[in-house]
Amino acid sequence: MTTNDDPAAIRADIEDTREQLGDTVGELADRADVKARAQQKAAEVKDRAKDTAQEAADAVRRQPGRVAGVAAGFAAMFGGIALLRRRRAKARAQARRRWSR
């Protein structure tokens, strides 16, 4: 702000203040536009997912044997877990039958 009474300086201060206020209002409006922000975030996540999928596809092309080995390892691990759960469930059912007699 100016400290003198020069009309031109006062007008320039007023114009600067209006410009700053306009920028602030525009920034607040952007922040308040939840729909646009959500769409922007969704687009970012989509792009990141595409990049990750492309990297995975490239890895499979470069080293198909290694990827197949890792996939087989996971399949064996989850198969083993399923088998153990089934055995435990069967053992619990047998124990309940024994105790209920």
C-alpha cells in the first residue's frame, strides 16, 4: 500500500489488490472443486496402473522363465495354505464329533 495521496498510486494499489484477490479466489475455487480433483486423481492412478502393467509386461518379455517360476512358487504356496486349512478344518470337525458323543 502507498502512504501518499497520489490518485495514480492509489489506483495502482487497488489494481494490485484486485489481481491478488482474483488469484486467491481462483485458487480457492480450484481447491473446492472436489469433482475435478477426484477426476484428476483418478486419471493419475489410471496412468500409474498403465505404467505398472507395461513394466510387468516388459519384465515377462525379458525374463519369461523367471516370471513363470515366481508365479509357480506363489501357486504352490497358496495351494499349500489351502491344503493346510482344509486339513485343520477336517481335524476340528473330527474333534467336535469325538467330544459330542
